[in-house]
Amino acid sequence: MTFLFCRVNVSNKKITIFDSGSGMDDSDENSIVKWGKMGASLHRQSKSQAIGGKPPYLMPCFGMFGYGGPIASMHLGRYTRVSSKTKHVKNVYELWLHREALLNNKSNSEGTWKTTGGIRAPQNGEVKSSKGSFTKVIYISRVWPICSLVCFQHFGPEK
């Protein structure tokens, strides 16, 4: 039996989510780039359901690894760092998302976004608590107060 470890820390300045799942890397099947793709979920029966909205709010806002990472980053913080590693690689792969850049990107006619990223060595705490693979998402400069996050979690957004 395999157990998934998940930790969420909320402070005045940031939200950190860490899980010991299978992680992401630079391979085609586990690409960290897919974390940021919207409207192309592996969990959707029809990928065409994502067509019809204007970026960044494509419908139904699902990404390859769950609910759209860029949408969450725009709502939870001004800056998001996604770090991930699989058991099969030595390095940690990262994406750095900036809210203003995602909302104001007019650099191309296709409506696609480009963001920066990098590769680094894993930190001791990441390796010890993850058994080799993990995903860590840090939302920095939170834009929602803590009470709003609790209400959203339990009741959903206000209409």
C-alpha cells in the first residue's frame, strides 16, 4: 500500500503545498510544463470542452494534473513557484509564474503564455519527506485573507 503525504502551510505572506506524489520532470509523460496547461486535462472525456473562453479563463479550466495551476496562482498569490521531482531524476524542475505577466501577456497572437523556470538540486527536507518524488507549490504575496480561504474551502466562492 502506498501513502501520499500532503502538507499545507498558510502564513501571512505565503501558502505552501507539498505532496509526496509521483512528481513531475522533463519527460513527455510527466512534464512539469503540463502543470500549467489549461484545457487539456487527461481526466476530461473531451478536450474540446476547454475551447470557447478567453485566456486566462478557458473552459472548464482543468489542467493536465487537476484544476488549472495558473488559475490557482492568479487567485491565491502574485507569484507562484512550482518545484517537482520524480524518483527517476536527480534534479528538481521548477516553474515560476507571475500573476501580472500571465494576465497582461500580449506577446503573441496565439494567446499562449510563456513563463520562466529552472533546474536545481533537491533540498534535504524535500528528499527526506518525499521518498524520492514530490511536488511543492508556493504561492507568495497572498491576495486573499485567511478567512476567505477557509470559507472558499468549505462553501465555495460567493456568487
